[in-house]
Amino acid sequence: MPAYGSRIPTQTPQVQIEGVSVTGEAVRRVAPESAEFLIEITASAATAAQALRDNHAKTAQITQAIGPLGVQPGDVHSISLNLNNLYAPMMQALPAYGAMPQIAQGSMPTYGSAFPAQTDLQFGSYQARNTMRVNVREATRVGEIVDAVARAGATIVGAFVFRASDEALARKNALEAAGKDARARAEVLATASGKQLGDPVALTEEVTASNGAYMALRSAMPFAFGAGAPQVVGELEYYARVSATFRLQ
């Protein structure tokens, strides 16, 4: 007789949902209205105070050089200002060959007395390095502003970043279009299989902004993306992908 306290475990059968999984894509292009890039301004001097003063003066010259091109003082922001001490050790003075100790017969010289120890002498300078972000209100003037900054003595750091006036709206429009594309593809597959499309049971999304990089990747890896590749390059692109699973009824 089985013990009354023991129970035989029962397994609940898993119900598989009959559905279809699709991926929708969409690209929305927006003309860039602003841009930004980073510059680095360096100045070296024998003292720390002089290096900072020279860097400040050089920064003022660069700001004045790009002012007539539409860059206002509030459009240039300092990200970091570093002061480094540059030094190098001097080589120890070596004795002349004529001063080399003579080795007497049956004895060895004491090298410690022949080569007197000398302290390391150091010389160097200070370098002030200022990294700044330059905001360009008119994206079409980026080229001439960069030329002016370089002529004034600054170094361009990194790549340019172009921005739309309303990035949130551009991302939303791309995402909505990708969601509609996913549902349209699912409806086609449901009709082809003699079913009706039901409610979605799983959704994942991804939005990527690029300056025409989507098309470059698309041409290099045509099977990495879905169908419907855009044919225009040069504008700011917002690419959205939505993966969805729908029930079939």
C-alpha cells in the first residue's frame, strides 16, 4: 500500500502556440541641421603657469578665428584641461679613456673609486592640453570651420557627428514604419498558409542612426539585412528593425 503522505507528480502538457515570426525594417532620412566635433589645443612652456597662459591665449585666438563663420562663444565648450610635466634624464658623464685605471700585475683596481657616482640631472617643460567640443549650427559650414580651426593651430580629434533638429521624432517614425512592415509581412505569410493573423506575442526593436553607413554595410553584406534597401546615400539615416511573433488563427 502506498504511503498516504506521498503523491505521484503529474506533468502538465505544454501547449505550443501556432504562430509566425517576421522581421520588419524601415529607414527614415533627415537632412542634418547641426554638427559637432572635437579639437585639441596644446601649448608648452618652461613653467606650468606659462604653459596655461599660452594655452588660454591660443584658445582665444581659435575662438576668434571661427567667430565670423557663425560659431558663437557658447558653442565652444571645454571638456578637459590637462597639465603634464615633460622631463628626460641626462646621461651620466663618462670618464675619458686616458683616465681609465691601470691594472697592476697581480692586482685588480677598485672600480668604485675610479668612477665616482654622480646624481641624475633632469630638465624638461610643461605641456597644457585643452580638449574642446565645437558645435556647428549650420551643418553645411563644417568644412570651412574645420579649415579655420586647423589654420589657427588646433588639432581635430575624432570624427564629425551630424544631428537632426528632432532626433526623437525621427527615431519614432522609423520604429513605427518598421512595426507596420513586420505586421504586413506576417499577414502575407498567414494568408499564404490559409490562416488568419492574430495578436502579437513577442516584440523586439532596434534603431540605429548613421551618416549613410547603413547603405555601406548593406552593399558589403547584402544578406545581413532584410529586403527593401534604400537607394539614397548622403542624408542622416535612422534605420529601425522590429522582430515580431504573431499568433495564427
